Amino acid sequence: VSTPIAHTVFTFFFAAHIPTTALLDLQILLPERYVPTFAKTVWQFYLETFKDPLCITKPLWMKTLVGAEVAFQLPYFFAAVYAFRTRGNWI
């Protein structure tokens, strides 16, 4: 990706996934006491609005996928933001 617009788009894309993963997706794994109140409010709004059966029932395979997302994708999001902000050629 060599254009400034593409760098900006990719930077925004990966940066937007950091809070989404950390504050929303991680709620599938974390005990409620570790989740900030505003994130619980957003999560509750999502559940009530969309009635997502996977997020409501939290099956084991879903927890496993979210665990993999947190373990592998979340660190990559930080690396990708850094790479695109610094115009790194290694990503």
C-alpha cells in the first residue's frame, strides 16, 4: 500500500478494532466486575437491540474464538497501526 489515503484508511481500520476488541468482544470472556460501566452499557444496548444469540449464550466455541482474537488479532492491531503510521514496509 503506497498511497497516503490507503495508509490513512488502513490506520483507521486497525485503530478502530482496538477498542472494539478490548471493550466489547472481551466481555464474552471477562467477569463483569472487570468491565467498565460505559462498556457494559454499550454491550447491553447491543444485546437488547440485536438479540445476538451467540453473545447472549456465549457457547464454548465462541469463547475460544474470542480468546484467539484477543491473543493474536489484538496485538496485531497495535502493530498494524504502528506500521501504517510510520510507513513501515515490514507489514
